[in-house]
Amino acid sequence: MNAPVTLTDRLGATGTANALELRGVSKIFGALAAMQDITMTVRPGERRAVLGSNGAGKTTLFNCITGDFPPSGGSIRFFGEDITRFPAHERIRRGLRRTYQISLLFAGLSVLDNIYLACRGVSRGRFSFWRPGRDEALMASAENLVRVVHLDDARLTPVAELSYGQQRQLEIAMALSGAPRFILFDEPAAGLSPTERRELIEILTGLPGHMGFIIIEHDMDVALRVAESVTMMHNGRIFKEGKPAEIEDDPEVQALYLGGGHG
Ligand SMILES: Nc1ncnc2c1ncn2[C@@H]1O[C@H](COP(=O)(O)OP(=O)(O)OP(=O)(O)O)[C@@H](O)[C@H]1O
Ligand SMILES: [Mg+2]
């Protein structure tokens, strides 16, 4: 089988701007500073892991990037454009995605139909008129995404009959359906068996090279295998940044991790 041509073709040029640029981003909930002064740059195509103990501010970081919660301060640029005050749907329209929750899947429909509907939803937003042959093109994209997330054998299986791990793989396909430029994965390996984790690692490392992502992951092993850079958060701040090997060998990081507090 060829490389995922359709997906690659549908992705636009990434240009020279950084995929993400956060400057002094903070998020205050009442008296709690969930995130403070986060400054971070992610290049196009870069794969970054965000590690940190429970409550470190990792999901809050994602919510500020996606626009689910506007930041209390600072600025966020996406491929050069200031999106700090954009509503979530405007960020989605520009190619920013995060993995969907299981509740967004249609339990009675097959894997292929779910992905097809996700592809159609994206396409409808872009084309307001009927185009002959549209369905075949969308079905080809859906079939391609089935392969990208290793669900070939389950393509006609109803979602309700999938294993938990397969459902998480399907969520990844849903996030990929709009030809995203950048994806945020919030603990995609949570609850997976060792075999399912290996599968996930293969899927993530097999994504087209120019498709960058940030992955929040408690499992250091998964994070260090799929990411080329690591940001370690602690108490709402960036605690350490570096290459996976540097982070793994860092005594302070080890103390923090072995000291407990993550799970
Ligand atoms: N909507 C909210 N309202 C109030 N406080 C919140 C809200 N969301 C998060 N927080 C608080 O902000 C802090 C950071 O939470 P966040 O969910 O970002 O942590 P996390 O690093 O994702 O943790 P985990 O590993 O448990 O998922 C926590 O103290 C949390 O209780
Ligand atoms: Mg979280």
C-alpha cells in the first residue's frame, strides 16, 4: 500500500512560521493560577510531549490553545496568526485539532461510517454546493484514514463492538479527518494495554512527517518514543524543556517523577 497520499495532498504548505507560539500565557481560575507565564515555541511538524504530575496545568494548556477556555493573559500564535481571542471553531477552521471524546462517536455505526461522517462534516464546512463525485472522494479519504489508524480489520465493525483501544484509535482518525495542521492529544494512551500502547506508538510515529502534535502523556515511555522534544510542567509552570534523552536523564525530573504525584 502506498503512503497516505490523500491525507498528505490535502495538507497545505506549512510555511515558515512556527506552528505554535505561546508568549507569557496564563490561566487563572478564581484564586488558582492553573497556568503561569507559559512561553513555548513549536515548529511545523514538531512532535512535543508535555509531561507533569496531576494538576500541573497540562489540560489547561490545551484548553487555552484550542480556545475552550480563553487565557487570562499572554498571546498564542498559530502558524504566525494571533489566535489568542479566536473562538474554538475559528481555530479548528485553521487546522487545529484535539482528540475527541468517545461520546462523540456514533456507537451504532461502523468505524468506516464514523470516519466518513467526520470527513463529510469537514468538507461541508468548506464547500457550500453539491459537487458530483464528492462522495467517492470522501469515502477514499475515510478508507485511507482507516488504514492510518490500523483499523483495517475492524472497518465495518460497529463502534459499540470495538475494544477500548480500538475506540481510541478511531478517535485519532476522527481528529485526522479534517486534514489538520496540528493536533493536541490529551493522554491517548490512558487505559491502554501494553499491546495497545505499542500500536498507538506505531500510529503516532507513522503520521505524515509534516503533521506536528503535542501529546500529554503520563507514560514516560510512550512520550519519549513519539516525541522529539519534551516540556515538563509543574504547578502551572514550565519546569524543564529538552530532548527526550536529556529529560529522561535529568536528576530533577527523575526526583519529581519518582517522588510520586503522577498517575
Ligand atoms: N475549569 C476549571 N475550574 C477551576 N479549576 C480548574 C479548572 N480546570 C482545571 N482547574 C484546576 O487547574 C489546575 C490544573 O488542572 P489541569 O487539568 O490543567 O491539570 P493536568 O496537568 O491536566 O492534570 P491531570 O494530569 O490530572 O490531567 C488543577 O488544580 C485543576 O483543579
Ligand atoms: Mg489533564
